[in-house]
Amino acid sequence: MNRRLPITLLLLAAAPLSLWFALSQGSLNIATAELWRALLGGHDNATAYLVIHELRLPRALSAFAVGGLLALSGALLQVLLRNPLADPYVLGISGGAAVATLLSMLAGLGSGWLRGNAFLGAMLSMLIVFGLSRAGAAWTQNRLLLTGVVVAAGWGAVISLILAVAPSAQVQGMLFWLIGDLSYASQPGVAITALVIGLAVSLWLARPLNLLMRGENVAATLGENPARLRLIIYLLASLLTAMAVTLAGSIGFVGLIIPHILRLAGGSDHRFLLPASVLFGGGFLTVADTLARSGAAPMQLPVGVLTALLGVPVFLFLLARTR
Amino acid sequence: MLRTDRLTLRIADRNLCNRLDVGFNEGENWVILGANGSGKTTLLHALAGLREPDQGGVLLDDVPVRDIPHRQRARRLGVLFQDFESAFPATVLETVLTGRYPRLERWQWESAEDYRAAEAALEAVELTGFVQRPLITLSGGERRRVEIAALLTQDAPICLLDEPTNHLDLRHQIRMLEMLASRAHRPGHLNIIVLHDVNLAARFGTHGILLFDDGECLHGPLSDMLSRPNLERLYHCRLREIHDDGARWYLPD
């Protein structure tokens, strides 16, 4: 009857397992005991220590943080826009970040600049969509959605233009960024902090979000200020998306599919849905990224391809089984 | 409890009501009648504080209703809307429990008392046993009664209802209006109901507002409002008046 508790416990157990899986896989074979010692700070095997602490751990934590951010942002935006097809990128946040990143790549800037500019691009896009959708008439979710979709389409055109004129040596790097890639995600600290703060704020919004599912008027008559609520959700979801995109490019499907799978499995109560999305999204992306970098080694696949390849059939299977 | 102060509402330059002064008092069961597009829902939303009046205002306990914090207002006044949204799956119980929102702190989970209130409300709308049903499996009339149960769970003394009998079969139309009327007659309680059925209005209402589409409105005790000339002018159609057992019934001719 109530499957929320077992699902949450299962996800809580699966999250560290996914990280463990990420730490144990790679071209250098490290035995379990050695992995433990290296992880806890033992220097007796210097190579293992370096591989774990400099390569695998930051990347695994980055993957977990990005997956959690995207799933959380997707869950929030789906309710905000009252549209099950919404994902973190539907309002053009990733488009703005992509254009800024690709232009920085064209200009030959270093990876620190790429990050900063990606974040600026995301913020710029957030402000444009927000400003345009508020201009004039009342701020309805359909207006916001349409504005976002059109702005995203505009960014898409600019992205195509950049790809068309970029020197071919740079195009592959650009494509990896667009598909979503964690190869350069070596500093997960900011993203993890953002995830923790984002989850805390989201939990504070969980019950109002439950009201919002019944419509804005219902939320207003049950004691929420819908205009304020909408604004907070929009800003929060945009910031979460911006953080994720800045670190890993636009990894697809996590933000769309993870919240849906959890709704199908455990219902729409946001006090369950939001933390479960963080755990499931984080674990899912950690496993997907590990497979992407070690599955076809020495070739490294962009993880965005894998999330789609894994996510689409799982989601279709669940959808076919319910109802 | 609730009153309008020179309330003027307009939609696209058309006056729906002009400098309306009505006082709604406890124990009264008001009905709002009018043709399609005459502004019944707009008036109800203005009374609920959801819509800014074009002029004048609405006072709840002598305070402008739009100045009252949402949460505080939700403990005094609840609304049943004309239609509902369901983009995401939810169960009957989850939906009905949202009515407890204004009575719970932000981090508080629903207690046994809240569950009891929800179950009592489901019993009142004859949906006992539907607790865990997903909303999408319900019929239109059952779904309507879930919304009514959520309103009952909110337990606000003032209830504004927009066509509560939508989608309901004959028996449930009577049952729901009976239940709502007996609620309104309790001390400190008040209903304002938008209805399309004149005969149900006559049977359960105590007072009425007639919204004519030229912007004029009549209001007062329902027995003074309901007459064939008034209703024919209201609905732009010829009516037949039938007297039976001391009651009057109106049927379109």
C-alpha cells in the first residue's frame, strides 16, 4: 500500500553502492581491501591512492551531484509548469550555458573560464525568460513554458551556427559538452554544496508543491501565495540546473525520467519525491558515468548517450506496465 | 462575516456588478444565479480574495480579504472550484488531506486526527473505501465528491462553492446540497454557492444574488428573488411555473 518508505530505504542503500561501483571500476585494477585503505587515506599504495583521490572519487561525486541536481530540478519544473514533459532544459537554461561555453571554446579559453561562462550563460538565459514571460500580461505557467521553449529554440539555432563555423578540431569537444560529459568534472565541492542546499530548500517547499499539483487557485485558498511560490521554484530549479550544466554539460533524460519513475513507483507526495529524486538521480548518473568511461575502455563515451540508452527503455517498460 | 463594499467587477469593459453592497451572515446559505458568462465565478473569486476588484472591495470579518495572509484566510474561508487539474497521479486520500494544509506547520506530518478528518469527509460524500484509489480511476462525479471532501477536510467556516453539483447524479446532487445546507445552518458557518438549477436553489438556499447580464444585480432573501419575471429576464427564456404541495417549480417552456 505505502511503498514510499521501502523505496526510500532502498535508494539510501543504493546510493553508496553506486559510488563504490564507480570507485572500483577503471583501467587500474584495485583490490577491495586496497580500495578501502586508499579511500581512508592509506598511502601504502601510492598509485591506488592517487587514482582514487585524484581521479575516481571526484568524478564519482561529481556524477552523483549532477544526477541529483538534474532530477531535483526536473521534479520541481514539472510541477511548476504543470507539464509532465518538462525537464531541466525546457526553459532554455542549458541553451544559454551551451552558447556561452561553445563561444568560450571558440575563443580558446581554459576550463576555468568555460565553467564561469557557462554559469553566466545559464543565468543570462534565466533572466531573459523570466523578464519576457513577466512582461505585460499575467504570469501564467503556459506563458513561462512558451517563452522558455522559444528562447531554448533560439539558443539551439545559435549552437548549430557555432558548430557549423567552428574548426573541425574543436567540434568533437563541443559535441561532447552538448551531449553531456563528466570527463573534466574534477571539483565536485560546489555542486555537492548546491545539491544539499537545494534539497533543503526543496523539502521546505514540499508541502506547498503538493498543493500546487491541485492548481494555483487551490494553493491560494489553502494558504499559499502562488505568485511567490512560483518565483521561488523557478529561481531554485534554474540555479540547480545551472550548477549541473556548468559541471557536466547538458546530460539528457535524467531530469525527465527519474521523477516520473519515482511517481509511478511511489506516488507524487513531494516529501517523498524530492529526496528520492536526488538519491535515484545521483545513483543512476554515477553508474551510467562509470559504464560510459569503463564499458568501452579505452574509448570514453559521453555519459549523456548512456543515460538516454538506459533511461528510455526502463521508462517505457514502467509506463507500459502501469494502468 | 463577509460583505462587499461598493464592489465593482468588470471583464473587458462589461460591468458584471456595479457598486454591489451585500452582507453575508452566519447561518445563511446563499446561491448565486445567472446566465452563462454573467460573472458568477468572477464574483465568487472576488469574494474569495483571488481576484482584485475593479473598484470597491470585499471584507472578511471587517478586514479587506486581500490583506489577510493566505494561511490565515484559509482557516476562515474555503473554495470549491468549478474544475480541477490532474497532470500528476495522486490518490484520493492524498488529495483530501491537502485540505489540512492550513492547520499544519510546515514540517509537520499529518497526524491520526488529520486522517480521521479526511476519512470523515470521505464518509460524508459517500466515498468510504476509495481512500487509496488513484484519482484517474474515478468517474467525473466521484472526482467531484473528492474535491468536496477536500473542502470539508479544510473545515473552514465560510465555504464558497462553484457549481458543486457538476457531474453529480440526481441523488448525489440532493445529498451534497443537503449536507452543505445543514453545515451552513450551524452557528458561525456560511455558504455561498453558484448554481445553475433554479429548483435546487429554491429548495436549499436561504438568500440569493441574481446576476443579470446588463450588470444589474438583485440580492436578498431567496423567496423575494425567485419569481417568473425575474428568472425569465435572468435566463432569457420563457419559463413555466408549477405549483405543487406548496412549492414552486420552474421549467423551461
